[in-house]
Amino acid sequence: MERKEGNNLEEKKVDLGLGAIAQNWIQSFLKQIAERLEKMEEVLVVDRIEGDIAICENRKTKKMQSIHIADLPRNVEEGNILKWQDGKYEIDASKEIENRIEQKMKDVWK
């Protein structure tokens, strides 16, 4: 009977170890999903290109961020609207028109 209890104790230790590993894996997985979802909602405007770096403004937060030009579409230029899609940045033509109209409205009021 003692041996049986010893085995149960060992089994409980293994279960606790696997439970902690599974919990850590799940937390890591959920964090990765949250980061990807946040990136998918991100809309960036290319403010300027300095060498091999594009300086972009996040339309939602108004924060500036630098993105290596190699990580962007080849034909990217100042004023382009970028969205994260399928694991890469793409130029969003529908937002491009919206951005041009917004800029023209700002120019009218100057």
C-alpha cells in the first residue's frame, strides 16, 4: 500500500509539472495572438523615408515608429497607408484616398 501512495505522489508531481508547462504555453500562445490582433488593427502612415528606414505614424496612437524598408512593399512611398495583413505590411489603397481627402481638407483651413 505504501508503494501505491508513493506512485500517486509521483504522478501528482508529474501532473503538476505538466500543468505548469501547459499553462505557460497557453499564456504564451494567447500573448502572441493578442500581439498579432493588435498589429492587424494598426494603421500606419508613411511620414518619410530616411535611407533604409521608413518613419511611420500610427493613426490611432499618433506615435511614430521606424520600420526597415525591407519589411515593406517595394513601391512604398511617403504618404502611403500601411496595414498588417497575412504576416506582412501592405499598402492600403482604400485608406490612401481617405488620407488624401483628409490632407486636402487640412490644407483648405490653413
